Amino acid sequence: MIDLLKKTLLAGVGAAVITKDKIEETLDGFVRQGKVNAQDARIMADKIAEQGRKEFDELAGDLGDVINEKLSRAKNDHEARIAGLEERIRVLERAMAEPPTRNGEP
């Protein structure tokens, strides 16, 4: 499960890098065409990058919350199962510790 999460996050980072490259390429094209000056293009690129970082941080935080919730739930489930098994063991140990009876006599 951890490997899947790592791969998912790395894919997201890879997509962010590709997107950043594409944005810069597009803005460079606008500068070459004279649609925007280089300073304005840099400001737009910075704003887009900042918004992307914010969205990524929010998504990472949300993902972290979901993971923590799932891990907590799994831990609680395991603890409940272990407690049940420990109780069964105690009952069996008590039953084995009692002397055997003959024909229902103590």
C-alpha cells in the first residue's frame, strides 16, 4: 500500500514538472509573438506555480488525513481482534487448568 502511495505522489510531482515546463513553453511563445512582455510572463508563471503548489499541498494534506484515518481504523480493528483472541486464550487456559471430571463428578 505504501508503494502505491509513493508511486501516486511521484506521478503527481512528475505531472507538476511537465505542467510547469508546458506553462513556461507557452508563455515563452506568447513573449516571442509579442502578446505579453517577458516581465508579465514571469509574473504569470510565478502565480501559476504558486497556485499549483497550494493545490498540491492541499491535496497532499487531504491524502495524509485519509491515510491516517485508514491506518487508525486498521489499528483499532487489529487491536479488537487481538483482544478477542487473548480472551479466548484465557478461557481455554482456565479450562485446561481445571482438573478433569469423571461422569460429571468433581
